[in-house]
Amino acid sequence: MTLCADAGLATVGVIALDGTKVAGNASRDRTLTYEQLAKVIVDEQLATDQAETARLGERRGDELPEILQPGDGRHAWLRAGRQRLERERFERSEPIARSRPARALESKRRLEEELAWEIHANEAYEHYRATGRMKNGRRLGAPPKPYTPPAMPQGKVNLSDPDSRLVHGMRGWVQGYNAQAVCNDQHLIVAADVMTASPDFGHLGPMITQARDELAAAGVSAPPKAVLADAGYWHLEQMNEITADGIAVLIPPDSSRRKDARPGWRGGAYAFMRSVLATEQGAELYKQRAQLIEPIFANTKHNRGFTRFLRRGRAAARTEWRLMATTHNLQKLHRHFNAPAD
């Protein structure tokens, strides 16, 4: 990034943000439930025991392991708990084990960990509703409907790469990651990251913060003039945080596939954004989003053939994605210095 900044490529007039789904080093068929995982682990243990018996006879002296037993409302609290768990997992950045039995045990542990977080988040929500108060000091309304978390983990996890998820791309569902990128008007990638959530919702603030940090580290302290993203990034709180720094944000509240406005998305910020995008200047500016970011993904996936991560785990996939971004920028730098003179 520093070399590109020295060459004048790290401009911050307009930056565009988008994500693309990239398959992981894992098969979709290896996504299992808790009960399926328990059976896999038991089968592995039985197979190991039988092999040792055949090889060592009665000299083993051990025993077979025990068989495993198999808005701002509650939903928002549970979602926040899952998001916090994802952040903690990424901060630990534990490598994915090579052996299949170890991955099975780790996958089982993750499902149990997710259930523990759900129970914790639910208890926190119940406590909040029982003791919390509104801004005017009055107690909260009627207690929420009772909810009891399941006794056994209900989610699924991929046995090959437990960090990967089923993410929805242009060609359907793939087992992999949501690769995010931010570029400027020179088609330079100024931020790149890998997310486990399939939707782009919630990634606007973190990606723009990362982009500004990367630019600042390269000596570019000026804030962007405008941020462009598609409807999937609409997050009013994060948008307000960005505009508070004097940066214009253009994100349509409605998907391009919709003919009418989303139900309930009328008035206020929704109407204001639609009016801005309806102007000649707003429409012309927003048109740059596809012109800036989408050719980068097309070049990376189709021309360079990057359609699948080779490494497992979010941290490893993130390193791989950032390596692709770095080589992309080096190519831009090479062409900049070797462009024919006018």
C-alpha cells in the first residue's frame, strides 16, 4: 500500500465496497449436525480400537471411551451473542487440525460452545427484561414470551473446515466464505477481509474502518469523500457513524431486483436516500460503484482463476485473500510505471 501511495494511486475521492462468495477447502456434504458428529466420533473411536486390538491383541490395557450423549428483542440478543462468539473465535485464530478425528472433536466442541452462548445471551435478555428500564425511567412492558434454549445443539458445522459456512452467491449456495474488498477510484484494493456471514449486512462499518486504517498506515490521512455500496450494506447506525466524519454514503435501501420499496422502509432516511439517488448527480455518482469494484472481482475470479481457498480456517483464508489483494495492487503498480507515454 505504501508503494502505491508513493506512486499516487492511493487516492481517497470515491471508494466502493462489495463482497463475493468464495468456496472454501471443504465439501458442502461434510456439514453435519451434532448427532451426526457424535456418530462420526464414536465410529472413529471404535475403528481405532479395533485396529489396535488386531495389532496388539490383549497388550493394550486401555478401555473404550464413553459414548457421547448425543429487533432489540430476544432475537437481537441471541444474534449479538453469536456475533461476539465469532469475534472471539477469530481473535483466537486457532489453526484447523489436519487429522479427521481431531476436527470432529473440535466441531462437536464448537456446537456445544454455540449452545452455551445462546443460553448465556438468553439469560442476559431475561435479566434485562426483568430489571431494565426505558429512557424515561419507566419499567419495560409486559414480560416476553417464555423461551427455553434446546437441550442439545441444533446447528450444523462443517467437518473439513469448521470456520466455513454455507454462503449464497450468484450461482447458489457454496461452502466457503464471504470475501470483502474496498477499492478506490484507481481500482486499488485498500482493504480486504473474509467474513463467515453470508449477508453483507453489518460489514460496512468494519470494512470502511479497516480501509481508513490501511490508508493512514501508508501515509494517506485524508478521509474519503464518498462511500458507495449496494443495498445489502444498508445499516443506518454504521452509515450515521461514517457520515458523522463528513463522508458521504450512497447505499440504496432497495435491491435492484425489487420494483417497489421494501415493506416498512418508507420515510426518514429511506426516503432521503431514494431522493438523493434519484437526482442526476446522485445517480451518476452511484453508477461508479459497479464500475469500480465489480471488475476487480471479475479479474480475480475469472482471469486469475481464484475461485476457491486452498487453506482452511477463517484466519488462513483471510491471509490468502489479502495475498490476492496485494498481488492485484502490485499489478496495478507495475502497469502504472510501464504505461506507454501519452
